[in-house]
Amino acid sequence: MADDNQQMISSVPAHYNVALHINPRFDRGIALFSKPDRDIVINSLINNVWGAEQRNSNSLLLEKPFSIRILMLRDYFKISVNGKHLNDFVHRVPLESIKCIFICGCVSIDVIEYQGTKPGSITSCSSEDNSDNICTDETGPIEILKPEIPFIFKLIGGFLPQKEIFLILTPLLNPISFAINLECSDDEYLFHMRIDFPPQNNSSGDRGSVVRNNTAHGGLWQKEERQMGRFPFSPGITADLRIIACLESLKVLIDGCHFCEFYYRSPGPVPTQVNRISVVGDVTIQKFTLKKREG
């Protein structure tokens, strides 16, 4: 919770280099000749020299709770604030040199959650052979890190209300399309979501599409749903995607924001028949999680 001019979050490697420095500022510019500074500044400190700042609009409010998530990828940190993407900060020091996280300033901390090679109570299923992933979430959340594409997860017990799929995924740099499926057999789908990217040399103004559909019994595709606000994906930019099972529909959230709701259709498969989750196409998965929502 922010309550004054600024707060700082830094990852501090050996020799006091700072691999990542996140500094939300709340300076209103009250002092004589001073200008307001309300950006979120991201930087690094190497050999006691600050690097080039990256400034981002500050959406945080004083005395209001917020969340910051830092996802460490191979080439950069992906930073999000309150579920929305803020910045991709390219690594400036070797990741293996990072030893601790340091937080200071006018802020109170409610919780710090760390997930990595030791994810605590999260159960990890081996992804060496995707076709052999057979798990339920009866004993707790299931997490699979960096599985290969195509990714196939065999599900026992269906995709029932209160279950949730959480994906952290990154489209390739020159993607054409990728798809996420809830399958009941080789040709029957409770839910199919295909992301079609606009062409690289987009002279036609095509903004891309997110197609949702299912099949009737026998594998006959039904009517597509394509309504959307803005196209939610960008090449090479990591995103969060959640699919939540409800009594009458599936809800899809992207980067913490509601994207669409897909109502179960008749005739067609029902949630109890879902036995496989698959992800195919021009995308990499940083993390797959299957869990049961509380409440």
C-alpha cells in the first residue's frame, strides 16, 4: 500500500549491483521550481552507475492496495502492475548473480509470493513427454513449467465449475496463430480458442482475431464467436490467460481483465466429458497451472 512520495523494489546481486530497480513516484512538485514526478521508473545500477531509465505511467493510488508481479524470463523481466503489463526490462546483469530482493520506502507489505524451482505446495508434473501428463487437481494445484509445444494435458474428472486453467504464455516473434482447446475426443471440443495474428506487413489494417467455438456431437463445428475490444496479444510479449469454469459458461481473462464469456451449447459436449487440454501453434508456455478456485 503506497502512502508517501515513493517506494522502491530492487533485486540486489553480489557486489551491490542492482539488476532491477522499480521506483513508483508520487512527487506532486510542491517545492519551488520542481516539477511533478508521478512515473514508475525502472532502471539498474551497475558498478555504482545508474543505467538508462525506463519511465512508465503510474496507475498506483496513495493509500490503496496494489500488486506488482515480476516474471523472470530468459532475456528480460516481465513486470505487471495490478494484473496489467507495465514493462519488459532486458537483463543487464547475469541472472545467476541475483541474491536477494530489497524493498524500502513508504509502503506496507501484505504478502510476498515467490515461485520458482521450489514452488512450495505446488505440485509439478513432469513435462518430458507431454502425452503422458495425466493429473487431477484433487490433491492441490498442478503446475508444469515450460512444457514443449504442442502441449497436451490429460484430465481426469472433466473441467467442472470452479476449476481454473492459468497460463503464462509468450507468442513467437513472427506468429501466425495459436490455439487453446478443451477436448472431449479427437474431434469433439467443449471449447476452442484460436488466436490469429495480423500479418507482419499489415497494409490492410487487419487487427487480428480471437475465434471461439465448439463442436456438436460428431465433430461438426458450430457458429464462431469473434467479438472483442482490442486484440489482446503482441508478438514476443508474455501474457497471462485464465479460463474459469462456471455453471453455465467459461470465463476468459487476459492480463487480469475480462475478455469474453463462452456459454456451453446444446447440442454439444458437456464439461464432465472434457478429458484433455491442449495448446498448439506459434507460442511458448512459461507456466501451466490447473487448480480449483476458492469460494
